[in-house]
Amino acid sequence: MEFPQIDPIIFSIGPLSVRWYGLMYLIGFAFAMWFGKRQAAKPNSGWKTEEVDDLLFYGMIGVILGGRVGYVLFYQFSYLLENPLYLFKIWEGGMSFHGGALGVITAIFIFAWRTKRSPFAVGDFVVPLVPVGLLAGRIGNFINGELWGRTSDVPWAMVFPTGGPLPRHPSQLYEAFFEGLVLFIMLIWFAKKPRPTGSVAGLFLFGYGFFRFCIEYFREPDAHIGLYGGLISQGQILSMPMIIAGLGIMIWAYKTKPAAQK
């Protein structure tokens, strides 16, 4: 199957170009804003709609800074040692979900401290806002023809412009479906009933980590890193702490049963 030729630039006005990938980030943040305010407006939510603006601002800074720093440290550390200024060359691309997640977790703790809330309660409110942005971001990766999968002979395998002559798994779409749509449905279903504080955030960490770990078997490893021991990728190594932490938080939440989420 041939890769659909989609121009990564939607339109240009003079030197300014609007790209699909940037639009996908915008869609993710716009959805988070809309859905967050919708949730905050529900009776007895414990949140004010104006607080969502501040929370998402913190989160946006966490995504950008954490995503960039994480990418450089997790995937380009040797290059960083040779070129320290590479960390600031964001125009050259390179963002890591796991780094962005750490950035958002940091933002959650700062916001919780400033608003005198439990970080776990803030996390429970935040995580359902995230998967749609992940879905949109992976579609952006697909349109850009980047982060493709391993070679395969499945009927839906595609020949990517930068992936050589052999067909490959469209692993970006696998991630969009499982880490985006399926995870969103799981969180919304789980959070419909009152749950122990922290359990929704724990489910997100476990769910994303599990889906990412599995899909890494179909995603092409980074060429300069490869597979550790010929078996496990960098993405899988970074996902294992999420799986463990998510399970641990859920067990702790149900064991201690602090005030249920509204």
C-alpha cells in the first residue's frame, strides 16, 4: 500500500506556513480546554471553569519543556554532550511523550501546591483531557511520514517516503487508536462513577504505558539506539515505570480509599 501523499503544509502566507502537525497540537489543546471546562461546570465538580485556563497553561508549559528536554536526554544524549546548544534548537524538531509526561506531572504538583489540592485529585481531573491530544499528535506524525513502523507484509503495510522501499506498519495509527481513542474511552467510562482519589490518574499511567509497550513491537526503533539486547526498545524501557507506577497508584488508591473523586 502506498503512503497517501499529504502535504505537511496546509497553506502558506508569505514566509508563514501552517502545518498539519502544529494544527494537531492546537486541536489537542482546544479539546482539553473545552472538555475541561465542561467537566468543571458540572454540579459539585469542585472546580471553577476559570481554573481550567490556569491548569492548561501550566500543562502546556510542561508538555513543551518536558517534551523537548526528555527527547534530548532520552534519545539524543550523546549528541547533547557534543553540542549542548542542541537542547534549545527546538526548530530542528524532537519531542518525547515520556518527557512531556514528566513535565505535566511537575506542572500538576505545582498547580496542586498553589491551589492547595491533592496532586492526585488534580491528576484525576487532567488525564481524561490528554488522550485526544495524543490521537491528534499521532495523526500529525502519520501525515509527516515520520516515526513509522517496522517492515511487514500485512495488507495495510505502507511504503513511507523516508522509510525505504519496503512496506511498514503504520504504527502511528496504531498509537492514535489505542493511546488516543481507546484510552480516552477507558478513562471516561472509569471516571463516570466515583472512584478513589488517584485511581483515574493511575489508570492513565498504566493504560498508556501498556499500550505503548505493546505497540513498540511494531514501531521501528531509533536507528542510533536500536534494541537493547536485541529485544527491547528505548520506548519500552521508558514505558515500564509508567506501568508499574500506574498499578501502584491504583492499588494504593483502593487500599487507602481517600475521598472519592466527584
